[in-house]
Amino acid sequence: MPLLYFLAPLGTVLIWSGNMTINQLTVGAIAPSSIAFLRWLLAWLILTPLFLPQAWKHRATIRREWPKLAFLGLLGMALWQGLAYVAAETTSATNMGILAAMVPLLTVLLSALILREPPTRGGILGGLVALIGVSVLLGRGNPLVLFDLNVAAGDALMVVAATCYALYGVMLKRWPFDLPPWVLLYAQVCFAVLFLLPGYLLGPMTPVDGSNVWLILYAGIPASIITTFLWMRAIRQIGASQASIFINLMPLFSALIAMVFLGERVALFHLVGGVLVLAGVVMAQTLTQPFRAPVRSGDPF
């Protein structure tokens, strides 16, 4: 597999790592319903003059496939981040990071159930190793500490959000669309804006000012337009299960970002957890044998 194929998921996860900080910074600065809607509205305003003409040329395909496009827009855009903003109000960043790390394992499970893809040894073993690495990072060297965390409503919301995004990746792989990538993205953004509009109108409309406009800009351009396109490209190139393994790099990237921009020091548990996460990613990309060998004719079991 060409190494260039790994740039798309790596770039996506790097931007997402910054967006995890944005999620926490939005608490008290802007209502979840406001930023969830405004980020995709901003993305829609940027994409419309660029890709509406192309979308119009493919209107027959969009009209035929609109239920699938709407479902993808609901899962991968409206619910994935919309629920994360709400969850940030009632749970900690540590909990959110742990639950977001469930996406790779959920993707493997859903791929097996929906796509009938046999899970690979690397996908299962690498996912577990990477998850242990995430636990070491988030538990600051003691993974058992994570079992003492209090369960909050936000934790349940993050489980739903992680499941939605795992399902998004699987369904994007299952449904090949006869559409250019940017038109496919634009169509999903249109539906996401429609799905999020009622919540914005019914919820508290936080005024946009100097304290929160940069949050919307980051969420609306890098974390919405760029990452969604890169993620769709990654799924097409290496598959949903393998691409989702890269999500386990989020805690590692977040630590590096904090070290560079916030002056935080990297501790031993960062190094141990980071090595485990990277080892899990390597295992997922190299151990591609099916977890269970196919049964040969004549075998009793």
C-alpha cells in the first residue's frame, strides 16, 4: 500500500486533535446548538459558489441518491460533532477522548456485521493495543484510574456519537456514489445544515463576537471541510476499518500540540502510550490476514 495513502487519515486526525480542544473551549463561550449549526453553515457558504454548478450537473444522481446522502450527512456531520458539543458540557475531555477511541473497534465490528468483512488480525489486535496505549495516555500512566471516572450524561452521548461516526465510515464504504468527491461532500453538508437548523432556531442563539468567532472558523473550515474530504478519501483508499485505527493517534497528537503551543512537558507515560498507539496502527496496517482462516472443504470444524 503506498505511503501516500496514509497522509489523508493522518491529516484528518491531526486537525481533529486540535478540534478536541475547541470542543472544550466552546463550553460557556457558545451554545452547542449554535456552533454545531454555524460551523456547517460556514462550510456551506464557502462550498456553494465553488461546487453548486457541479452539483447541478449531477442533480439526477443526487435526486436518486438523496436518502443515502441525507443519512451520511446526519451521521458524519450533524450527530458526530453535534453530540460532542453537548457532551462537552457534562463530561470531561478525558472521558471524551476515551470514548472517541472506541470508533476503530466499533468500525471493525460494524464492518463485519454490515459489510461482511472478516476482521483482520491486525485490526483486532492492533485496535486493542492502540486502545491500551490510549488508556495509558489518558490515565497518566495508570490505566486503572479510568475505571474510577464518574459516568455522566455526556458519556452516553459520546458513545452514541462514536457509534454514529463508525457507522458513517462503514456506510460510506458500502455506498459507492457516482459523484465527484467534492460534490459528494457538498451534498452531505447541505443535508447537515438542514438537520441542524431546527436545533439552532429552538436553542439559545449565542451572538457571534470576538471571543467565539475563531472557534467557529476553526470548526467550520479545517475541522469540517478539510477533514471530511480527507476522511472520505482515506476510507476510499484504505477502507473504513484501517482508516479508523488512526483515530487512536488523537491523544498522542494532542499531547504534542500542547507541548508546542502550551509549553507542557512530555512525561514518560506520554512516550509509553504513544509507542503503544503507534504499534497498534502499524499492526493494523501490516497484519492483514483474516482473524479466522476460511474453513476448507472436508474440515470437520
